[in-house]
Amino acid sequence: MFDRQHHLARRAALLIAFATLTALAVPALAEDTNRSPVDALKSGKVSMNLRYRFENVHDGGFVDNGYASTLRTALSYTTAPWHGLTGKTEFQGVVNITAARKHNNKGAGAATNGVSDRPVVADPDQTDFNQAYLDWNGKKGTEVRFGRQEILLDNVRFVGNVGWRQFHQSFDGAVVTTRAIPRTKATYAFVYNQNRIFSDTQRMTSHLANAGVDLRQAGTLTANGYLIDYDMEALSGLSTLTYGLRWNGATTLQDRVTGLYDLELARQNDAGDNPNTVDAGYYRATLGGRYDVWTLKAGYEVLEGAPGDGAFTTPLATLHAWNGWADKFLKTPASGLEDVSVSLGAKISAWKFLAVYHDFSANNGGASYGSEIDFLAAWTAPWKQGLALKAASYSADDFSKDVTKIWAFSSWKF
């Protein structure tokens, strides 16, 4: 049954892409671009992204540390436009440079390194096409993209590419983005595969909608609705319908002082073949200010969780960007999560500094989970190479074990 549903999902995505392309193609194809398809291929652009990273993990649940030395290579080719059409392929590969068995790489199937007695560094050796899609750019700011692609919606709290890990997450499906309405960007995605960082693919029949309106001095108001429906029975507990609003922006308070605000709320219910009842909320408020090179923020985030109502989940998100860099809360605890945070950042010439403090507790029951301190120092060289040192230290109270992670990494795009 799942194979049949998956096949129907792929056919639906093709129909969506074809119908949209047909509707938009007539005026665009009438234009003479003076470029043949062969010229479009010859005039394409090749780009490469290299990122080396050393990661060390000390976890109180293990005798030995986990550490990894990995290199990510992403090589892409994008054609020149031809009657509004462009194509892109992006190949990415992750290899261990020594220390291949000094960590649990969490790889699926043949990608696993078989290590279970050391902490996780979720960067398994793998090579695959990360992106392979066809783009159509219409006259009225409308773009249709079909194929394998990274999808980043809004602040990636619900849908992202997991860009921190060496192998990025991508999706198979069709995406329509339009700016046809003034000061508005709207996106709809039909997704039938989630290609995860662990070298596995999860089949689904999901609909993702996101629309943001620029209110000028009043900031940006974004509405979203995400119907995530996994085909596999083992993952059906993650099938949910989430809908919400976000309001964010900045306002000048006085000379060189800017106020910052970011408010968000959402509601989540069970969907599809989810055998569990889910009725959970999400709330977040981040307030702060920027003065000269300094930025100070305070945040409060809640992912509800309670017996009988389930816990708020975000299985498509870029989770590393939220709830601490130690990644202790990639899965929402059954009693939910409350995260109180304070951050201080600075941009000084080619340097960037950021320090963050988190206090974690249960949303239901009042248990104190623990606290965390994160730190980042990054420098961009004149030749555009990035070098950085990053650390996270989680101190456990009633959740998990103490963990300290240290990263040294460098990235270079050309």
C-alpha cells in the first residue's frame, strides 16, 4: 500500500509542476533569448564548497570521548537561463580524514560505521546527489522548482536543510514560490521524500505552505501550514498538521540603537495514520537590541508536551539552530520543553563572536532538565575562507547526562 501511495504522490508532484509550467510558459516562451539549449549548457556555472571539521564530544554516558575529522565537498553546476528555464545538479560527499571509528556516525544501512560505545557525531561517510532540479522563473516573480532540492522555509524552525551537519538534508518534490502579490512571498511545496543526513530516505506525502507579508516599519508577518504525513508505519507517530503565525522585525529606538523582536506561535494536531493523539502548542518570544557592533537578545520558547496530548515535534527542521548546540533536545521530551535563553553577539571587522546561555525545563511537571553555555568565534579571511571555533557545554539536572562538544572548522567557497 505504501508503494502505491508513494507512486501516486510522485505523479501528483509531476502534475503540479507540469500544470504550473504550462500556465506560465506561454508568455515566456514567446521571448527570443538568442540562446540555444546547447549555449545554456555551455554557459553554465560550476561552484564548489569545501568544509573541514574536527569535532570532539565528551559525554557523561560513555567512557571514551567521540571525535571525528571530516571533509565535506559539494560540487554544483547550474545552467544559464533558456526561456526562463535553468537546471542545477549538486553532488556532495563526506569522508573521514582519520578517526573513522572514534565516534558513532548514526549512519543508516551501509553508511553505519558500527560503533556504539562512543558518543554520536552524525556525519557518516556518504556520496550522493544532494540537489538535482529544474527551475522555471516566470515574469511575475513566480518560480517553479521540481526535483531533489534543499528547502528552507522562514527561520528553518519547521523546515530546513540541516546545514550544520556535513551532509545536508534535501527533499524530493515540487515547490512553487511567488512574489506576484506586492510585498508578499508565498511558498507551497509538495514533498514525497525526505532525504536525511543519515543516508536514509523517508517516504511521505506532505504539503508545506508558508507566506510572509512585509509590513514595512511594522516588520514581517508570516503564516504557515505544514501537513507532514509519513508513509512508513514506524514513523506514523510523526504525522501531524501544524499551523501558526510569526511576527518579526526591527525598529530604531535612537541613534545607533535598534530594537529587535521575534514572536511566534503554532498549534499541532495528529494527522494521517498517526496512532497517537497530538494536541500541542508552540510559543516563542525573542526580544533584544543592537548597539553598534553588539547584539543582545533574550528568548523564551515552549514546545508543549503532556500525557494524552503528545509532544510538539518538528521532524523536518534544522534543529541544531535551536535549543542549544549540544543537541540534547533534537527530540521533544514527552513532558515538553521550555527554553529560556540569553545571547550576546558582536561583529568586529572580519570577526564574529556569539555567546548563548540556555536554561531548560519541562513544560509539564516542572522538572529542571539542565542548562547550557554555547560559544562561537569566527573569522573570515581576505580570500573569503572562513575559520571558526565553536563549543557547547550542557550540564544535566533531570535530563540525560553532561556533555561538552568542541568544533574547529573551516569553509571555503569558490
